[in-house]
Amino acid sequence: MAPAKLQPALLGGVAIGILSALPVINLANCCCAWILFGGGLAAYLMQQNHPEPIMIGDGAIVGLLAGLIGAFVWVFVSIPIGFAMAPFQSQMAGDVLRSSRDLPPEFRRLLEQFSGAPAIGLGLIFGFFVMLVVGTLFGMLGGLFGALMFRKKQPPVIPPPIPPSVF
């Protein structure tokens, strides 16, 4: 019987998406730590809900699904965070433009263009596709490692007793 993958993948994906979207906490995701963690969490939860040892391939699949779900959760959590942070980011860009008189005109235009709402929307779309690719890949690796680390030990096989021979 194959282990159930949907619930562990959902929980791992929610962990990936939320931890990757939060403004300060997402800094640990520079080396895909939260994505690996979410894939490993999904494999751990799958093993805990299954009485037999899980296969390594099952861990990889549930990690991949967690990464896929995590990309969707990330975009839905990032939208309100992006709108909440937009005035702060716009103010920072304006402060940089006002304080630096010797900035090249090209860099000035670039800062002015990326401080508006269309830039936030494009950033979310681009970020979603990056999370989709990176999340599925590293989620799969996290699930693979999680399956290796959290796999239950196979019970020893006890041979049947040998009947006494009659001579």
C-alpha cells in the first residue's frame, strides 16, 4: 500500500510558502533552506502516517508536490505583504534619489521605474515562476533527504523454526 502524499505535501507546501514570503524570515531562504525544510517535513509527516518504511522515491515525490504547493502559497502570501511594503519601499527609493545627487541618470530612472505598483506585480509574477522551478527542485531534494533521514527501520525477518528431523 502506497503512503498518502496529499496531506504531508499540503503541510510542507504551506511551510515553504509562508516561511519564504515573510520579509525577514525569508533571508534564510538564500540557500533554499525553507524549501529543503518543507520537503523534508513532508517526507517526515508521510513516514509518521505510514506504518511501513517509505520508499525514497515516495519522499522525492511528496517533496516535489510540497514545492509546487509552496510556490502557490508563496504568491498568495506575498501579494498582501508586497502591498503593505510598497509605501516603505517607495519611500526608501525616494530617499536614495534625494540623498544621492551624483547618481547616473540611468540608475535614477531605474529606481523611479521600480518603485511603482506595476513593478511589484511583475516582481510577483517573476518570483512565482522562480519559486515554481526552484521550489519543486529543492522540495524534491528535501523530500529525498527527509525520506532517508526519517525512514523507519525495516523489522528483522525471523526465519520460521526448523522442524525437528526424524531419524
